[in-house]
Amino acid sequence: MAGALPKHGYAKTLAAQPVGSGAELVSVEADLTRGLHNFSVVGLADKAVEEARDRISAAIRHSGYKPPKQQNKRIVLSLSPADLKKEGSHYDLALALAYLIAAGDLLPLSEETL
């Protein structure tokens, strides 16, 4: 599976943060660059979101893709807007998809296909 698609190094997905009786749209961006392995999640994330690194790595590995720890990449997953506190584990899917698209393991959907 891995390596079959072109490597782009960047991807963006969307998620939502519950706020009161509504929700705020959150942009999830993945940036993969050459360098020593480092995997960080930035953007005013709480402990559950920071712990997503381990959950995402395990899910990717068990899905048959090359996990982040086996790649010699600097991985930054960014959640924005920066002033909104991101809480909970519901970001895991958006983070994993952004990573897999940036790594070239999945093709992104265009807005026309949604």
C-alpha cells in the first residue's frame, strides 16, 4: 500500500469541536518533511488530543500502512484556529487521514466529490 501514490508532504482535513449546543469547524493540517523522526500535535490541544499520536500510530500500523515511527520524517499535525481549545479524542480520524494523505498513502477527495 505505502509508496503506491505520489508523496506530497502536506494535507488538510476538517473536524469539529463541540462548543455549547453547536460546534466550531477545526482545520487539521499535516506537514511531513525530511529530518529526524519527530511527531508533534500543535494548536492548543488538550491531553487527549496530544495522546492521539500513539492511537494514530497504532491504528495506521494495524491497517497495513507504514507507521509514522518507521519513517524518517518530521511530522507536524496542526489544529486551527489557534485560539480554540481542542478537547477529546474525536480528532483521531481527521488527524490520521491528514497524515495518510500527506504521506501519499491515500488520495484526497476533491470538494466536488463530497
